[in-house]
Amino acid sequence: MGLDRMDDYWMGLALKEARLALEEGEVPVGAVVVKEGMVIGKGHNRTLALSDPTAHAEMLAITAACESQGSPRLDECRLYTTLEPCAMCAGALVLGRLRKLYYAAEDPRMGACGSIFDIPRDGRMGHKVEIYRAGDGSASLKLLQYFYTAKRHGSNGSTNGR
């Protein structure tokens, strides 16, 4: 299944969230949860701001979506994220019963949606999530490269004041 214009649109919103993370000096990852053509949850990495290792973009977007729906189940929802989810976030996709995941860039170091592990499609989990790569991921990778290059050179990667 290829991406359509709406998938590109939703991924663009996730990319906007990633840019917010970069502006805040966080690892630039963003995510949105979509149901019936509407964003019902969004988030960007906030692990430093919240002093919380679980404050990943996907976790925050899923939490916001569950709150907006008044339910821990997101059966008819899709999550768009700029980076392949880690094991924690992949587990949340399964537990939240999301239908589909779209991610832009693979994460060969921590990815748990096909790169290292494949948690959302593991038949032992009781629920499977459909997974799709969303485009070539170059915009997401550029943000990540910018962030880590700036970090190596003593900046937090923030674009504030520029």
C-alpha cells in the first residue's frame, strides 16, 4: 500500500511536532494520532523538559489520543511518527490497539517496528499493527543529524534565537 496525499499531510504534521522538539533542545521526533480524518493526539519528545524517559513523542501522542477519546483503546486510529518507534513505544501501539503505524525514518539502533525487533507484528502479542514506511525519511533524518551535530559541537540543537 502506497502513501496518499493525506498520509503525506499527517506526516507533515508529525514533522512540525519534531521541529518543536528541536526548538526545545529535545531529540527531534514528532507524532500524531489520526482518527476519521482528524488529529486526536499529538506530541513531540519531551524527555528532558519532563525529566521522564517515557516522554517520547509517540507515548505523548497516544496518551493525548486516549484522553480525547475517553478510552485506552484506539482501534480505528493511525499513528504517524517521524522515527521508527522504540520497544516501549511499539508496546504502547499494541496495548492501545492502534490499527496502523506510519513512520518516516528507520532507527537501526533502537527501532522495534522492523529494524531490531518487530513488536507490533509479533503474533504472540494478541494484537497486530499494520506498519508502513512513509516516504524516504530524509526530512526526519536531516533534523536528527542537525540535532546530533549541534550536540557534538556544544549546542543543545535548539533553534531558539536564530
